[in-house]
Amino acid sequence: MEARLVKSVTNGSFVEFINTVIDADRRSGHYGQANKNTSARNSLLLFLASLGIDDIGIDDISQSLIHSYQSWMYGHGLKRNSTSCYMRALQSIYNRAIVQTGCQDHRPFGTVYRGVAKTRKRAASIDVVRRLQRADIRSALIEYGFNPNLKHFQIRLDNLCMARDWFLFSYCARGMSFVDMVYIQKQDVSQNIIYYKRKKTGQPMSVAISPMMHDIINRYAPYTVNSPYLLPIIKSDDALIAYKQYRTALRSLNLNLKLLARVIGTDVMLSSYVARHSWASHMYQQSQPIGIISQGLGHDSIMTTQIYIKALDDDIIHRANDEFLKNIFNS
């Protein structure tokens, strides 16, 4: 590493620029993006520390440096999607820095991996969703080995019942993401329709409230009497505190869904996102038009939905083949 990078940065501090972007994200209420950029910055700082420096000039960021950073991340056990996430965040900030500072664009990110590697998308089967909806969770907990006489049993039971409700609400709402669910306000509901914008894309969406969704809303209505929100997850008017409450609730939901899957006896790893995958998968299995599924998911194009559905194909094919072989050899 060249000596001019050590300690004194003469071409504008890239780390300081990242910090200004993070501050701007937070001021504008984009807390998710601020967290992503913070994680990318912290990763970059660890890499720079391994080189014996604590900052770097915007004009000193080169392809060789970014390649070394990528190799360093791989060497520390990060997967391709994690490294790509950091690279995309840093590239976006770098591009802004070039525009704002007038530094020369060395295109340092041009040849590093910035894609999204395919990961296994597993949907719950229709049978699992039905079993989840019909399960007597209290009896299942006791059968699983939890003692109903312990004082924390009721708390655990309530948490699992709530996790089931949020999963089923998402499923019935065409795989609505949890972040969109928690921010729905009562004023967003009109004539049994929920109108909202996807947090991820800003795309306007509308979802009819199904009978099951209606039952869930009514079940928690006593807890939202003095709240503008439809569901009792966010309790603060402060945007940052509200975001932290959402993040806490998401972690709790996924932990409880993981336990719930074991309690009801399925090997499917339930999560908030499995509800979305499951809705798309089941619509696909029911031979619904790809355009309908695309609109239901809020995708910008059918091509996006085709890629999304393709990731679910393997599980569908495996299950179909299993049924086929059972019919052939077990009849």
C-alpha cells in the first residue's frame, strides 16, 4: 500500500463522505439504507485497518484496492451475496462522491462481483400452511415438551400465536412484506381495501382484506385503540424509534416462526419471507397467470416474477417427482 494513504488523506476522505451519506439517510428517514451503508463502512474500515490505515482518499480508490478488499472479505468467510451487498453500497456512495467532489472516476468496482447469487428459495407447502392455520398451538407446545405450569409458558404461547397471525396475514395479503405490514395505518384502509406503497420500491399497492385478515385485525384491535397503526407493532411517533421497533419485531417474529415450525412438526424453516414465497409458489401451482402473480407481488415487470418463480421451481419439481414415484412404486 502506498505511503500517501497512511493517516493523512489529501484527496478528500472517503470514510468522511460515507458518514455524510449515512447522516443524510437518517435525516430523511431512510433508516434501512443508513444501516446498510453503516455495515459497508464498518467492513471497509476493518479492511483498511488490516492495511495499517484508518482512511483513504476518494481519488486513491483503485481497482486493485477494491479487488484486495473483495479477497479480504472472502478470506474472512463472507459469502458472495454479503460481499456483493457491501460492494453495491460502496459503489453507490463512490459514484456520488465523484459527482460531488469532481475527483476522477477510476471505475474501481467495474470487475468485482456485485450480483446476487441464487440462494435456495423454499416455500412452505399448502399442507404446511393449512396445518399452521389449524394448529392448536397450546397443545402442540405441551406435546413438544413445554411445561404449562411455568410462568413463562403463556408468554411463549402468546408470542407463537402472534407469529402465526403475522405469517398468515402476510400470506393472505399476497405475500405482503413484514415492513409494509407494520407501517399500515388505519387511514390506509377504505371499503375493505388496504392501500399502501411498498417500502422497497415505492410502488402503490392495494389488497382486499380477506376474512382471515379481518379476524386477525379484529383480534388485535383492542391494542391499537389509541394508535394510528392497524397492527400493534409500532408504538412510537418518532420515526427512528418506530424503525427500531420494526427491526426488533422482525427478529422476534423470525425466531418465533422457527420455533413454531418445530412445534407443529414441519422441517420447513418458516420465516417472514417464506409467507411471500409460499403465496407465489401456490399461485403458480394453481396455474394462475404469471401476470396476476407479478401484480400481486408488486413486481415492476413479469421478467422479475419469472426469475422469482424460477427460484421456486426446483422444490415444486422435487415434490412432484416424489409423488410420481410413490404412485408408481407404492401402488
